[in-house]
Amino acid sequence: MHALLMLVPAAAAWHADYTWCNIPHSLCSLICCMLVQVLCIQGFLACRKHADRIILLVEMMQGSGCPAFKAGPRCVHNLRKRFHLGLTETQVSIQQLGSPV
């Protein structure tokens, strides 16, 4: 897993003790943005582990008449692409970290 993802528990503990509040606001904002980005990536990786179940659920819902599934098979195809199942967790993490926040 990408090294930055390992920083989250340490950053959360650091944030919990408000002794670092004397740092400049811009640095604080940057740290918070990075923390949110890392947490989002961790959430995505957790969902990705259950991609088969999520995709199966979407396949079953296609005939429900719900507007979210109007695209039919294309909906499932696009969902499968979004999970980047051909990449490792490290590759996905690096790709997401390179994306604009």
C-alpha cells in the first residue's frame, strides 16, 4: 500500500492533540486536504474489495425502473471500469494521489 496511506492514524492522533495550532493556516489547510484525500482513497479501496458484490447488486437493480440504472448494461460496464479492477491497490492509490483534489 502507498506510504502516504500509512500516515493517516499518525495524522489523526496528531490532529487530536491541538498543540500544533500555532502552524500557519495555509499549512493546516494543506494537511487537512491531504488527510481527506487519503481517507477517501482508503474508503475507495475498502469498497473495491467488495466490487463483485456491488456490481452484482447493480446488475440485479437494472430492471427496477430506478432512474439511476436507465443506462442498462452500460451502467454496469462503467461501474466496473471505475473500480479499476485490473490495477493493484498501490497502483490505484498512486493514480488517485496524482489526480487533482
